[in-house]
Amino acid sequence: MTIRIRFGQDFGEHEVPPGTTLLAAATRAKAPLGNACRAQGICQACAVQVVTGVELLEPATKLEQRMQLEPTWRMACQTRVRGQGQLELWTPNWGGEP
């Protein structure tokens, strides 16, 4: 079982197994994301917008909930994928539009 993740317009699609964090998936895809806190979930530099496939993500952690991100945004270091399907992510750092 795998999940296909599309990273904006410039970093293509990549398959990852369930349980992978969005940050790990972005790193494999060479899609740059901030990570100033080294995946501790406190800097919000890795925030990504979930364009499609929100149902393929684990529920927001308590840490994410405390960050009070906009509803379609998740912290990539804290968010794990689940199930099977296709997910599309975006961040302004990748350019273009969501």
C-alpha cells in the first residue's frame, strides 16, 4: 500500500508508505521545507497546505492543534500519511499557486 504525493508544480509526484511524515516525504522529493526546530513541531517552518487528499492524513496532533494553523494547513514534521490514494501539497516556497 502506498500514497502518491504531489509536491507543488516543480517537485513531481513520489510514492511513500503509510506512516511516513510529510517532512520525510518532501525531503525524499527534494521539495524544500523549513525545519529550524529539527522536527520538534515548534517553529511552523514546515507548514504545508493540503490541496487534495486530507483524508489520507492522520488527525492533527495536540501539538498541531496548539499551533492554530489555518484549516487546510498542516505541519509536515508532525503529520503522517495513512491509507492509499493521492495527496497534493503546496507551500509558497515552492512557487506557483495551490
